[in-house]
Amino acid sequence: MALIDYFLRRPEFDIFQMTGDHLPDVARIHGVLFKPAWSASAFYSLLSQDSVSGFVARQNNSSGGSAMGGFVLTRSAGGEAEILTVGVDPRYGRAGLGWRLMQAAVGRARQDGAETMFLEVDQANVAALALYRRLGFRKVGERKAYYKPSAQDASPGGADILRLDL
Ligand SMILES: CC(C)(COP(=O)(O)OP(=O)(O)OC[C@H]1O[C@@H](n2cnc3c(N)ncnc32)[C@H](O)[C@@H]1OP(=O)(O)O)[C@@H](O)C(=O)NCCC(=O)NCCS
């Protein structure tokens, strides 16, 4: 059963509310996944805002390790929530951590009174699009030439705007 399986692929990881102590590891993983990378202090500025909350996937005490597996940061205000960033360390990819992090973010947004959640995703990001579809997000709009092209890629990528009704 696919959904339950997400908790079994990497049972040594639990989802924790993001705190300041996590931010150096969060920024390190963000730097592996995204350009430009966000610094730990940039994450701190965001997390300090009342409307922003985050979760991390981290090895639990019983595993004997403390590695960070991934993170998600969400803003929730005025009945709407937005995924600011989400990422999983490639060493722990495809093990359900992204799905579990997103479930935590969705749960928190509901608690905060949000009725919809939005996010933007590069139209070429097959993994993220598949994850979001699996979570029930649907495309509600698009932005042309949203993502800056890399040196090798002459055509700027577009972004899909996705929505999940909470
Ligand atoms: C997108 C991302 C967060 C997914 O995290 P993950 O922990 O690897 O994903 P999960 O293991 O939770 O995957 C859950 C489901 O999403 C889909 N999925 C995830 N990665 C996929 C991939 N590479 N190809 C196709 N489908 C994928 C699958 O449906 C998967 O379920 P399955 O393994 O049973 O088929 C991760 O690939 C990542 O950090 N990418 C780089 C950063 C990024 O693009 N962030 C999103 C920006 S909008």
C-alpha cells in the first residue's frame, strides 16, 4: 500500500518542527539543491516571521544518527498557505521524506486555518511535479520564463502554479 510505505522506507527518519538549531543543515542541503542557495541567516529571517513555519526530516534518537534528510518551509496567512521551499538530500531521495514533509506542511496549514495551499514549480521538475500530483495539487496557472536559464540552457523555463484545496 503506497501511502503507508512512505513511512517504512526510511523508518530512522522522523518529521520535526524546524527550529534555529536545524538551520545550518537546512541551508547546506538547500545549497546542494538550489541556485542561488539560501543562507542559514536567510532561513532564520523567514522562520522568525509569525506566518512562517517549517519542518525537517531528521534521523531519530533510536537510529543512533542525527542526519538531516530534508526540509519544508511554509507561509500561511489570510486563509492561504504557500510552500516557500522544500527539498530532500539526494542521498535520501525517493524514500518518502518529501511526501512526509509535505504532509506535515499541509497539516500545519490546516491548523493555521488555511483553506488553500499554493506553490510554484519549474515545469521541467519531473520529481516535484509527480510528488505534488500525488498529494492532490492541481495546476491553476503558469508563468512563462520564470526560471533563469543555466549557462547550458538557452530557453528559460516556465513555472506551473499549483493549488491544493485543504
Ligand atoms: C521533489 C523532492 C522534494 C521529492 O522528494 P523525495 O523525498 O525524493 O520524494 P518521495 O520519496 O517522497 O516521493 C513521493 C512520490 O513523489 C513522486 N516522485 C518523487 N521523486 C520522483 C522522481 N524522481 N521521478 C518521478 N516521481 C517522483 C513519486 O510518485 C513518489 O512516490 P513513489 O516513490 O512511490 O513512486 C526531491 O526530489 C527534491 O528535493 N528535489 C530537489 C528540490 C526540488 O525540486 N524541490 C521542489 C521545488 S518546487
